[in-house]
Amino acid sequence: MSESESAASSRSSLVFAYYVTGHGFGHATRVVEVVRHLISSGHRVHVVSAAPEFVFTMEIHSPNLFIRKVLLDCGSVQADALTVDRRASLEKYCEIAVEPRDSILATEVEWLKSIKANLVVSDVVPIACRAAANAGIRSVCVTNFSWDFIYAEYVMAAGHHHRSIVWQIAEDYSHCEFLIRLPGYCPMPAFHDVIDIPLVVRPVHKSRQEVRRELGVPDNVKLLIFNFGGQPTGWTLKEEYLPAGWLCLVCGASAKQELPPNFIALPKDAYTPDVIAASDCMLGKIGYGTVSEALAYKLRFIFVRRDYFNEEPFLRKMLEYYQGGVEMIRRDLLAGCWAPYLERAVTLKPCYDGGIDGGEVAAKILHDTAMGKKRSKLNLSGARRLRDAIILGFQLQRAPGRDLSVPEWYQVAGNEAGIPSVDQTQKSSKFVEGFEILHGDHLGLSDTIGFLDSLATLAKIGGHHQEREHLAAAALFNWEEDIVVARAPGRLDVMGGIADYSGSLVLLMPTREACHAAVQRNHPSKQKLWKHAEARHHSRDTPILEIVSFGSELSNRGPTFDMDLSDLMDEDGKPISYEKAYHYFSRDPSQKWAAYVAGTILVLMREMGVRFEDSISILVSSTVPEGKGVSSSASVEVATMSAVAAAHGLVISPRDVALLCQKVENYVVGAPCGVMDQMASACGEANKLLAMICQPAEILGLVEIPSHIRFWGIDSGIRHSVGGSDYGSVRIGAFIGKTMIRSFASSFIDTNSEEAEEESSELIESDASLDYLCNLSPHRFQALYASKLPQSITGEEFIEKYGDHGDSVTTIDRNGTYAIMAPTRHPIYENFRVQAFKALLTATPSEEQVIGLGELMYQCHDSYSACGIGSDGTDRLVRLVQNMENLKSSKTENGTLYGAKITGGGSGGTVCVIGKASLRSSEQILQIQKKYKEATGFMPYVFEGSSPGAGKFGYLKIRKNSAT
């Protein structure tokens, strides 16, 4: 090298501070590859990470590598290799990065200045970006996901008070200048500028033959890698798990773990890429490191899903797209039923043909940036807009591959051009393409006709379909035998909402969107079995249940579920308890969804004494969006139970179907919902409101929606869950409040207090035995009890003083603190509002009538917020409706919007809007959609129109047309 070249090289030597998340080895291993190229170019790199030093020093031997052991980002806290603890993850992040935030920023700014860093690189530590900005240093992120996206779903389990974590992370990332994005990426709307690069993959150092020779493995032996991210699994591995001719290399095995002779423990420092290139299959969990190296070296990957790690679906989609992946059910992993998956895997022909030099490409981009190359101006407004809906509104959807500025992953329907309309004009028929209808009528419902068409397609093309859920569905039925189909809609909560569990009157409208369930029963000897199910059954006389759920990718759940029906029976020949069933379906979170479907069978067994001796096949397909607060779960339960009952000749009234399905939700699924959702789905009728008093489920009748009034639902994009902590806490608060009121009333009687003397003794005695809060009038509550109720109480304090709260579907946490006044007040006043709303609906049409209806909805919305189960997104939508109402231009005879409220369990979900039935109102709904998108980046789905409930629809019995 000439003297001038040496001087130039010295001047171009740069200092990089590279922050690495403490979550898993995959981040550290890909960072190694980028850092290796930076150091080979003569730069100095300071790696800030909690990962073991050997991960970096094993590959990089250079004085220009500096390791600083610091934990600034805990990632996801895992109970084991497959189980994420969502609440613990958020609490740990608070402990590590939120509580000491000021100290961390001060320390990092001082350190960055001390090393004279030219560029800060993050994979993908949020606070590093903010520290860089405070130090006046540019920063870049290199990653395939960001923690705001991952943690957004965790908030649903931990409660709304953790939302600030997600907002802060998004804000921190917004200080990053741009994102170097890896393939298989998740949506990352916090970054306003993106560069896509190839896979970052570590190179192989040894040939397949060299590695096998060192391991003593002949060429004719098939090698399986057992790899769960470097975490010791602790699982017992048995010789019979592997077919003859296979050996298994175990990563992360502990020194104490005894392995069978066909399992070999790999050394802690084994170089995984070499082992991958020498193997035939890998069995493990999906992560960037495992997927990228499996794709690069064309290794078949048998994967087991992790629960609640939202990076996984995007990597899985890439893996399956390149024909490299086979999913294994978790219980087959644990039970050692590996053979059918290995047999399937070896038939795959992985075909990834993209680049694998992402490490080199990333290093070049980082070099250019550190040298001063500019890409874009920093703009923080994008991340600040996330505060309302984008991040907290996580609803996992198929990734279209483009998320540079607008998160298209968030859209559930292509309704940007206008509001969808309902096409129910098709004439009824006893024939649809491919099937003869032996019983029932599709009523011209376009979604039902579409579902029947999809069945016909499956029957024709069978195994030629590409998607896994369609492959499974095509093999589900004996297509020459009868199939029963039922349909159940979702519901729009017009008034009543969470007051249902307190006995309120509720008004509900069934939605146009619905769930279809197709059921077939077969003698066990004739039941078609999937390969993995067949491997577990030595006898074909055992009745089994097989379920396929269409749309599984939307929620990161496994598309199939199967079980022996005998698993629902105890040794004494009686159905298992609901508690046992809850734990049975909770074992594998990726298949917990099956509780909504299979739970209907257990409830029929327990409540009606039904015995199922045949095998049952069920296909579930729903257009009711999940997590929107429109009862997607109730529609699944009601459709399934209706179809199962019809297939077995059971005659159950729609009301009883709803009550049975509530038991599925409360006791098998474990969600503490009231019964109104199932009632609306089972008993509702199109374009009418179901009026019901929830004590427990007295249907008053159907209320005609006046022709001059229309209801819409607008999705806030914020995922709602009745299993979430906010809903459960408010419900507990209401039951605690009722218990206290009963106690207060009893004390009036016992002490002959002034209240007892002034009030009717009959009324006081009635209050002392109050069964539902809604049976207490607002004026009596305000006069006698409101001043006595505390604003909140700890679980410990309540239990010590009052004992049980009287709610069988919730449990008080002794260490928890529960709001009392607002959750108690809400249902008492809500019941009055719903009664007034119902009366107004039947009044003479007038402007005052619609204004009054709208005002009652606004009051309901404010009361939800007082309970603590409002949300930023739903508040924004309600304000947009109010703004539309207050615009002078809107106050014309052409129509307007008059009111809006959050619905269902709250904490997100859908807003119900009331307006005049006119084109002008529809135009305003569209304007609200657009304004919401401008503010949040999310185009909300609009629910419009109605359809019949399951009872009105009945059921269809179909048989494949012999002509086809």
C-alpha cells in the first residue's frame, strides 16, 4: 500500500456503536456478519449487548472489536423455548429501559461522545436511537421487526396502562434516520425511510462431507438438527422419536441431559451454518437466524409455533413461499410423533434464490452513512401519529410486502373507494354449483353462496391447492357424504354493551358479516385422517374430531386441530370438567382457538347428555373480523353448535343455543363475557334490533329500525379482547360494587338507620338481596349508595371484609386494585339510557328524536371512558362524528350523523354511529374514514348492513351433485 493510500485509509477509519437487543442469539449472529465486514474495511466497532461474548469473538478476531456488556432491551421474556410471557415482557422492559430511562440516556450520551462514534447502529434497541439523537450522532436500524410491533399485542394482556411503553418505543425509533430492512420483515411504520437488503447469513466454513466426517455420520444417514434458539429445552428425548436411518443433533443440550444413542449433543460453540449445510432437516422454532440460514442453505425446516411472538408469521410465510417449511403441532413434538413430519419434509424442494450477502450490503450502507451521505430529513410527526391507533391497533394480517409509509398490513378490506353494500338479491335455489341442497335455503345470501362455492372448489381440486389450510380442508370431508352448513352473524352493539353482565336491557343488530361452519359425521372406520393424525391412531375405531379454520394466518394460529373425542371424557365415562377442558385447550396457544369450536361439543355433552360415537369433521370460515368488538367469537360458537346439533338430529331453540354457547366462552375459552353476543348471533333478524334483558337472557322482541335511521360500525383499528385485563377488571369492579350495595342495605336494616326509616322497608330489603345492578334505579343509587362507595379498593381489602364478589367467571387478584364507583355506576345509568333509547326509536320521526338518540350514545361513550375502557382510537372516531354533526354544511335536510359510542367490551374495537338513512350520511362516513386514515395511517373498516341470525337461517344439508 502506498503512503497516500495508507493516509487515506487512516482518515476513513470510522467508529461504529452497534447496539444489539438482548432477545435471542439470532440478532447477535446477524450482527456478527455485518460487524465482520465493517472491521474488514478497517473500522472500529463497539458492540453493546448482553449476549455472551463468544458469539462475537468466535467469528471475529480483531483488536478493532470492542464488547460492552450492557442490557438495554430485554425483548420477549420466555417461560421456555416456545412460551412468551406477555405481561412479564412489558414489566421487564419497564424495569430495564423505562424506569432508569433518564440515567440510561445520560450514560449512553456520555459514552458515545467518549468513543467519538461516527454512527449508531441498532438491532433493534429503541433507546439507542434516542441516545444518538441526544448526542448529536446519526443512527440507523438494521432489522426485520421492531419492538413497538411486537409489544402492541402484549398490551392486550397487560392492560392499557402499559400503552405508554409502545408509544415511547415508537417515538425512540422515529429518531433513527432510516431503516435497513431485512427480508421476512414485519410492518414497521415508525420508520419513515427504508432500504431493503438481501438476507444476512453467516457463510459456511466446511463442506457437508467434512462436517459429517468430523461427527462420524455416514452419508446414507439422515441428519436432523434439534434447534430451539440456543435455549435448553429440558424436554425428554427418546430413541423412538426418530425413524430408522435418522440421527438428531441437539443444540443447547445441557451437560446433565442424558440423550438416547440416536441423539448427539452439539458443542456449545458449534458453528451452526456448517451443521445446517451438512443436515437434511431442522426441527425448531422460527426466528430470523434459523429461517435465513435454512433458506440460504436449502435446509427443510420443521417448525413449531411460538405463542405471542408476532415476528413469526412473516418469516413463516417466506419459509413456506420458498417451499422450505412444514409445521409440527406442539403436542406431537412433546409426544415424539415426529415421523410423519420428517417424511413430509424430505419431499420438499427448497427453492430460495435470493441474495445472501446482506451483511456486506448493510456494511457498505453503514459506511456511506457514517461518511456523511444523506438520505432524508428527519420527520417525527409520523411516529407521533402512531399514538392513536396504528401501534395499539395491531391486528395481524397477511403482509403485502409494502409498508414504507402507509401500513397496508392493517387493512382488512379494500373499502377505500367507498362503503361496501350488501348484495342479497340473488334468488334462492335448491342447487348451487357442485352441490344439491337437501334441506334449507341459502336465502340468497351472497356470503353463503360464496362459502358453498368454496366447498365445491375444494371438492374438485383436492390436494392441488397451494395454501395449507385449503390442503387440510380438501382432505377433511368425504365429499360423497352429506355435509351440514350453518351460518351465524356477528353483532353491532347499538346500546347496552358491558352492562349486560349486570342485567341491563341491550339493543343489538346482527351484522352482514358472518361465520359459516360445515360439519360432517362419519363412522371412525371411514374417517379421513391427516397424516400426522393417522400416525397417532393405531385403531380406526376411535371417534376423532378434526377442525380446519380458514383465515388462520390472520391471527397466527395453526390452521388445523385434531383430538380424540375420548379426550373429552373422564375415566368414569363422564364428560370432563370445564376446568380440565380450559387447561386442555390452553396447552398450545397456537391451537387455543379450537376451544371455541370443540368447546361446543363438550357443552352439549355436559349440559344435554349428548354422546358422540361418530367422528366429526368441522370447517369454520368467518368474515367477522377478529378483535373488532363485533363478536367474532360468538359467531363461531353459534355457527358451530348449530351445525353440530343439526348434523346429529338435535333440536335446540336459538335462545338455548346462545345460552349453551355462552358456557363455551365463559368456561372452556375462559373469557368472562355476558350472553348478549351469542343471543344476537342466534336470535337476531336482519335490519332489526334484538331487545333483551340480560337476567339472564329474556328476549323482549325485535325492534324495527325506523326507515329514516341507519347504524354503522367503524373499526378503530385498536384490537379489543373480552379476555383482556381492562374488561375483566371493570367487570370485577361492578360485581364488587353490587356486593357492597347489598351489604350497605343490610346494615340499614340491622341498625334501624335513618335511611331504613325514611325508605320503604320493602325497597331496602330488595336492595339487600339485589341480584342485578340494573334493577337498582339511578335515583336510588344516587340517593342512598353513591356516597358510600369507594372510588377503588384492593382485592385484599375487599376479600377480607366482604368475602366473595359473586361472579363465577372472574377471579379477584388479592394484589390488584379495582375501580368501584365508575364500573358500578355505569350499568345502572346505562340500563336507563337503553330504555330511553328503545322508547325514542318508536317515537314519531323528528329531528329531536334523532338528536336524542345520538345524545344517549354520546353519554354511553363517556361512561365507558370513566370506567377506564375507552381508547384513543375510539375517542378520535367519536370526535370526528361530533365534528361532522357540528359543521354548518352538514345541517341540511340531506342528512347528517347524530351520535356515536364505543361498543362491546371497550378498550378499542368498533364505534357504533347513528345517522339519517341518506346518501349524505354515507358520504360523511366515508369522510370520517379518510380523516381517520390521515391522522393515524389506518383506513378503518366500516360495518354496514345486517343479516339474519342463526335461528332464522336454520341449516343447510348439502350433498355433492353426482353430475360433478
